[in-house]
Amino acid sequence: MSQEIHILKGSILVYKVFDIGGSVNLAATEKLFSDKNSGGRFMLASDIRKAIIIHESPLSVKMDPAEVTIGGTKFTADISARVWHYGVLSVTMQLHIPEGIKWDDMVALSPLIENSKEMDALAVSRCRTFCDKACACIEEPSLWSTNEDYITYLIEKFDGAADPVELLEKADVAGLILAENKDELADFSRRSITENALQYAKNDLAVIDWNSALVVDPDGQRDVVDVIEFCLTHLLEMRFYDDLLETKLSTLYDSMDQKRPGIMHNPYYDMAAEASRRYMEFSEFLARIENSLKTVGDSYLATVFRAASHEFRFEDWRKSTSRKMDTLAQIAELLQGELNHRRSNILEIIVIVLIAIEIVPLAVQIAQIVEK
């Protein structure tokens, strides 16, 4: 299908995205890395800034390159990291596509890259190195065991097709994006990948899926790639908070079953405070997501952002976390109601005791007077 297509120039961008803790002080981190390894603050191209507003630009940090072996071939991986103020670190390993490689050979290479344990270990190692150095700049530093990975194939030059549209028709784009070189994909599977391809100019192309993306740009511009990475960081945060809410709800359920209020201690107070705190924390997180990137008008990058959000199932994750948030709010309300009820009972008991203290001596005096 794609034997005549050759890639003349391009890169494979392998992302590993980590949650490294709470918010990050980017100004302090920038000073910490203010040497030759610092790439400064991330900025979109000047003509794009008018359409895309990033609330707080992340910090880019260059790292030492590393040699990796994939399918028996050695590659030099150029490594960089980008840290975001909401506690996410994205490690990017860039592999240069061998000049003149056949498209089918590139498809055969894709599952090897996707399943490379060496690259996984390399990304984790560089993440830990960054966190160790920037620990003081991270609020509540903690590396979550789950991470997001993604691959973007950025192609600048190719032959065998007149333009990106013809490339889309002649090359096995779906096989590359799905990292599938063993089974022959059905036409339906191919169409589901390629039918939502995006184009701004005649010489560019973007095909975005949940696992990988193909970006064709003759100038090698990274704006589309950067927007996809931005969406990927938010996907990780949604998964993190969804998992956190699930864990907290399970803990609250167990606590409600196992703990019973005593005379001197009421565990419902601590549970209600914890439920309320987590509710406020996630509400703040959602606000950060909504304010992190805003679009002005209907720019191409805004379209890319919406397409990536759709492929990453943002709405499904939002609904899942919203349901858990509602449950958390209800639990906090029920526990607070239980606290108020117990306080009312205690106050009633105190009032009865005080009344008894006043009435009993009076009753005794009255009884003494009657006896006389």
C-alpha cells in the first residue's frame, strides 16, 4: 500500500508525562535551572499567541542525550523536559527518523518504539533526576506510579506523494498511528483514524488518535505538537484526581462502617473535614484546567485542542470525576448533618442536666416544707 512512500526528514517524539506532586513554583525552578540546561519558558509562535492564551507558561529544560537501541538499531535520543505549574512533568525523547526510510519500515518500527522498556526506564530516570533537583520547588512532592505515554510522528519532508492529502491516501497512516504491522486493519478501522484529519494549509496535516499522532509540517513547527502535549498533561491530571477521589471515597466508606462515635471522640468530624477538603481541592483543579489555556476565536490550534480533547475522552473523565465529586459532597453533607445531630443531642442532655441540677434541690426543699 505504501511501498513507494519514503520519509526524507522527520522526528519521532516519545512522551512520558508524570504527576510529580502539588503545584510547582516555576519562578524558583527557573532560577534553579538557570544554566546551559535551561530552555527558558515555553512560548508559542508569535502569530499563534493571538489565538491561544496559556495562563502560566511552563518551563522547558534541556537534558543530556542518551543512546537507545530499538529493533537492533541504535538511536540518539535528544531529551528535554517541560514542567507545568499544576504539578506535571513531561519528558520528551526525540528520535530522528532515518533519512529515506520506507513508510512500511516505519510502520514496522512503531510497535518496537511503543513497547520499548529501555525508553520507559530512561524517561523515569530523567524524571527522578529532575524531581531530586527541584524538590524544594514542588509543593508536596510525590511521584504518582501511573504515567501517560504518547508518540507523535513529525514529518517534514517525504516523497512518493504530491501533498499530505495524497500521503493520507497512499500511506498506511492508520498502521503507523496504531503501531499495527501484524494484522491487516479493516477499512472501518482505517477510516476511524483518518476521517478526522485536520489541515490548516495545503502542505500540512494532523491526524490525532488517543495513542499516537501524525503531524506533517514542512517547516518543522511544533505548535500543533505542543498543543497535543498540553492536552496530554491535563489527561494525566484528570486520571490522577479520578483515582484520588476513588481512593478517598473507598476510605470514607470503610471509615463509616468501622468507626463509631464515642463519648469523647467523634471520627465523623475528621471524615467530614477530609471530604470537604478534597471537594475544594478538585474544584480548584477544574478551575486551573479551564483557565490554563483559553482560545480566542476559532483558530486552527483551538480546533487541534478540541480534537485532542475528544480523542483523550476529556468529557468521559470529567463526568466520572463529577459523579464522584457529587458523591463526596453528599457524604460531607451527611457527615456534617450527623455532627449537627449529635451536637444537638449533647446540648439537649446538657440542658436537661442543668434543669435537673436546679429542680432537684428545689424539689427537696418543697418536700421538706410539706413534711413540716
